[in-house]
Amino acid sequence: KGLGKIKMEAFFKIIIILIILVNLVFYWRTLSYQGVCDDIPVFNSGIPIPKGSWWMYFWYHLHGRKYTNWKFAHWLTLIVHTINCILIYIAFGMNLTSLMASLLFSVNPINNQGSIWLSGKGYSLITMYALLMWIFPLASPFIYLFGTYFCATSLLLFPLIFLFTKYWWLVFIIPVGFWRETKRVFDKAPGSKYSMESNDELRAIKPRKLIMVFKTLGYYFVNAIFALRLGFYHKYLFLHGVNAETNKVSYKIDKYFFIGIFVVLLTLYTRHIGLLWFCITIGQWLNLISFNQTIANRYVYLPNCGLFYFLADMIMKYLVK
């Protein structure tokens, strides 16, 4: 038993080193990058970092409050992404399937807004908190409260995943997250994400929005797997809410609508934890209410943990013999 334990520990270390090396090889060039769009105003802002404190220097760069060193900021982004890849391996069983899921997650370019973009680091941090909640469910209330404090929106509904485990009672921490984030996210007062939307159509909740829900789900599912569109903006549903004519296009049933229905039916049929993870964590970004953008790759970074685990599981079961 002692020898077997030593061998397992050595194997675990080798896997972790492998995941780290894969991330370094694929993302090394990004360490010489500077910033884009939202990164630049943060770099140029007059916000001072308290002098003489390495902790505050680290904290400001980690959370994107102020950048003074592009290379250090990119190192932090890469480190968080690498940690997430390691946590995926641990969270889904520490086996060949979870290793494949980790590597698929690592190198898929659809994750570039979490693996490369400095201002997308909030979404990769949220993913780290979610994975830690899954690995340490009894500690998840504390992780949840800490995570929602800094990067609230994407983590709010994550505890729903525990409905399918013996820790189902953890869903009752969700109201606490919503209560604390009401003003910042959902309040109608100026400055909230809800009030900053450009028109009433984006904020309205009505039955035909279900068409948008299925279309958005189908689009994210396909784009996450095949990485068809990697930019910040997507033509699909981009003009939703602009006027009556563009709304007709938004509510027109198309192939992604049927793909979305297929994803829901597949999830209900298989009850695969990877698909459940995907559907639950992408659920708040399905344009029942739109925040900031109707489609954005950063929204799918956390859901991809589950989706790539599902894909890895299917590959291992049916393609690798």
C-alpha cells in the first residue's frame, strides 16, 4: 500500500507538471503582449497602488484595478488559467478523462477571454472559485461569499449544480448572493447593470424570450466546441433590441434554436454532470435579460469546464478503445 501510494503521488505530480507545461507552451507568447480595449484605461488611470506593499501590487493587478506592468498582469492571467486547468483535472476525478477535459479546456481558443485577456480575468477567477466549491463542497458557502464579493454575477447561480448531489442543501446560499448583489446588478437605480442596458427590449422578460434562450444556448454550444467566432463581438443576435426590424430577426427560429432544444433534451436524458454544469452556468447569459452583450465568449469560460468534461467523457467511452 505504501509503495502504491508513492507511485500515485508521483503520477499526480507528473500530470500537474504536464498541465503546467502545456499552458506555458501554448501561452508563452502572451506574456509579451500589452493590453486591449478595457485594459488600456485601467493602465492609464490615475489610481495609485499603495507604495511599499507587494500584496497590494499583486492584488491590484490580479483584480484589474490598476496595471503598471503588462508582463506581470499577463503572468497572473496565465497562472489563474493554469490553476483552473489543474482544478478541472482534480474536480472531475483525477483520471484520464478529467486530464483530457483539462487539456481541451486549456488549449481551446474559445477560452481566450479568460486565458489571455486581462480584463476577462474576473471570469477565470470566478471559475477558480466554482471549481474549488465543487472540490470542497462543505467549504463552498465561504468560497461562494468570497467569490461573489469580487466577481459576483457569473457565480450567483452556480450552487444549483449541487441539486444533483448529496449536498443539495447548498442551493440555499443563492439568496444570500442575490441579496448582496441586488443593487449592483439588478437594481433599477442608475449605475446598476440592469439600468445601464440601452433599451427596454433587452430588459423585458416575456414568453417569446424563450426563443432567444434556446437560440443563445445552441449558439454557445456550437461555438464553444468548434471555436467558430473568437472576437469580442458576434454578429449573431448583435442587433437585438435596436428596433422592431432587428427584433424580428432575433426572434426568428433558426438552426441554433433547435440545437438549443437538443442540448436541453440531451441534458435531461443523460443527466451528465458536465452538461448539467454547462446548462446551469450558461443559464444566466441566455438573454432572458441581457447584460452588456447578447453574446460574449467570456460568458462561456466557466460553462466550458463542464462541456469539455462531457466531451472528454464521450471521447473516452466511444472513441478510445
